[in-house]
Amino acid sequence: MTTPAERPVELSFPTRVKGPVVQRRGQVEATTTDQRLLDHRGPQDWVHSDPWRVLRIEAEFIEGFGALAEIGPAIAVFGSARTKPGFPDYEIAEQAGRKLAEAGFSVITGGGPGAMEATNKGAQQAGGVSIGLNIELPFEQELNHWVDLGVNFRYFFARKTMFVKYAQGFLVLPGGYGTLDELFEAVTLVQTHKITRFPVVLVGTAYWGGLVDWLRQAPLSGGAINADDLGVLTVTDDLDEAVALMVAARDQP
């Protein structure tokens, strides 16, 4: 039995993962790299440093391409970082990771907590390749412990390119703004034929049904999208159906 003196001391202090660099305590910067790139307020000295930013952006693409080039067929799974262990959405995410790994896919998530952690856990425990693409944020987010292959990014656009380039489909679990951003990024690329044979499956009819109804009632009825655009999305509660769609797209000649 572990005595109080033998238990590890739990430390709590500010932490920032900035690319390959970890900052803690007084070394944590107040803003992120993305924020400084996009912020036009204040002194304009940043104009003179943009060429250096281009080199840093180039490096992120090179590192990402190099790390992910040989992962094989992969599916990106998105969902909320706020999903808690023990809740149904967490269990569904874990099952999704496991079923995808058992079907022969590598599994790519954002590498953080919540649904991302659960999906990585399911994939890793099923013997699959568990991948996390982490992003520098104003608040702490480190790669979860179930990631076997992780890449840290400063820039959202570089990270999102990796999801699309190395995934053959998106499986989307309940989530917030970040999940919606990733979902509509994929749908736009399919609609504009930038990517083909790319299934996008929304898991959870109760969660996603309202969004699909709105797309049908507003953008579709108003002519902003057509029926084929709406048909890009599949909504289901059946993970086996979701995985089968991914397998069918992968195996299509």
C-alpha cells in the first residue's frame, strides 16, 4: 500500500507547448504564434519578420509530411476536447478508434483530451497506429498519453492540411467550434472537388440532426447548396456502418 509520503507530488503550473519547445512558469508567453501572425494591432515591426515566419511555416509542412508519409490508410476522427471519461460520448469515441484500427486504418486525431484521447486510446489498445496532431493554444493542451506518433503545430492551417492530406475520410463525433471548423473544411473540399472519394460521417443523430435539418431548410432551399452537396454527409448512430463506409471508400478501385 502506498503511503502519503510515497505518493508522487502533483504539480500545478502554467505550461505551453510551442512547437518542439515546452515553456513553463515564467517562460510562458502571453500570446500564440497564430495570434501574433493574424493580429494587426500594435507596432508594425512584425512586417519585417514575415520572411522568417514563412520559413517556420515551411518547416511545419516539412516535419508533418515527413512524419506522416508512411502511415498507410488513415481516418481522421474529430470531437470535443471537453468530453469526459465515463460519459457515453467518450465510450463511443473509444469504440470508434478501436473499430477503425481493427479495420486496418491508422487513426488521426487532434491529439488532445476528451474525444481525441478516447479515440487514440481505442486505436492504440487495438494495435493500430495512434496519431495526434497537436496545436499550440493560449491554454494548456499537450498530446494525450495514447498517441504513438505525435506532431506539434504552431499554425492551424498547416495542421489542417495534414488531416486532409493523410486521411481518407473524416469521422465526426459531437463537438464544438473546432469540430465544426474541421467538418466544414472537409465538406468544402469535397464540394469543390479538391478531394474525391472522401466519406464524411457524423456520429450521433440526436446531436447532428438539427444541423442537417438546418442545411436542408436554409442553404439547400435557398439555393446556396444543392442536393449533392448535402449528400456528402452521412449521419448515423451505428459505428459499424460508419467504418464500413470508410472501408468501402478505401477499397474502391
